[in-house]
Amino acid sequence: MSFVPLLSTDPVSNRFANRVSTRSTNRVSIRSANRASNRSANRASTWAWLTLSVLSLCIHGCSSSPEPDPDQPFYMEMNGKPLTVTMKPGSAYVDSRESDWGVYRSFGVRFATGTRMATLWPGLDINFDPDEIEEGDVLEFDEEFGNVIRVTYRPDRGHRMSEAQILTFSPSNGGGGLVEFDVFDPSPNGRVAGRLVEATLHGYFEDVQMGEWVDPDEPMELILRNWAFDCPVPDYN
């Protein structure tokens, strides 16, 4: 009966075995490293793809946002670009001033944007002469002083307060517009309803101390459309 040793004592055989063992170990190590490298590369590729997808969605979402409809209610546009300003619903007002000839009353509808500044209210102001208006009237207005309708807009910012200059938009320099009155009862506790159909107003600075108009550094044109109002008239007796 012969006995075959498990481990050879021949030096040549041992060197051959060591080479085989080393190669096998290297191959396993290389395969493991390749797998780890591939996993890392796959993860990096996945994160890169997700990042690009999110950016693409954001860009697509921003670029695909619908443009405001010029015919929508309470539309505003500044120098050709849609403008969004938060204002309160229209409310009727009656300002009374006494003089040697009696009491003068100023009627109007105001869409206020903020708190009062001294004697001025920021916002859109539709001032009218009640003695010249009847229910159902559709009236045009332009830059001429003393019209039946006077429309102005004063923002709640952008003024030159240190110079006592108030930014004001009015129908000056060729502006104008159209107002319709569906219901018109300017008596105390009456009701006024209608719509500023459209208006083109131009910006300038009103010097409170000198009473002069100061042109802005750049032209400012404000477009308004479809500003509806329906409000009770205060008791001014």
C-alpha cells in the first residue's frame, strides 16, 4: 500500500503551487476591486442622472409657466412685463373739504396697497365727479386736468422720501383709458359698481414741496385692465 503526501516537499513543486495560489489571490482581489469600483461608478452615475433630471424638471417647470392673460381680472403690466401687486378690494371714499364757498367733496374708488402716507394713500385711485356721471355711462379719460374721471396709481415703494418726491402714475404724456359704471348711486349709503376697463399711465415723481413734476431716470409705462369694483358709498352727511 502506497502513501501519497498531501504536501509536496519538492521545492519546484512548492514554487509552482505558490505561483498558482498568488495568481488566484490576485485574480480574486482584482475582481473584488473591479466590482467595488463598478458599484461606486454606478452610484455616481445614478446620482448624476438624478441631479440632471431634477434640474431639467425645474428648468422645464420654470420655462413652461403660463404667461398671465392680459384679459384676466386685475391685470397689470410695467414696461411690457406682467406685474403682480397685492391690493385690497376696491372701496368707495368721500373726502370733504370746507372753503369759503361751501363744502367740496371728492368721490372715488380706491384699491389700497398699504398704509396711508401723510395725505396720500398708496394704490390705484379712480376719482370721479358724481354730478357728471349717470348709471350705465362708459367714460373715457386722458391727461387733461379737470376731466370727469381721474385715474392715478401710487406704489407703496420706489419714492424718493429724502427729497420729498412721491412716485405717481397718471395719464400724462398721452396716457388715458376707459371706465364703465353699471351701478351709480353716490348718495350717502348708496352703491357704486363698474370697472376700469383699461388704462395707460406714465410714471413721474411729484415734488411735494415745490409742486413740480420730476421725470424718472427711465420711462415707466403702466398698463391696467379689468379692475372691477362694487362697493357701498359711506355716509358722508
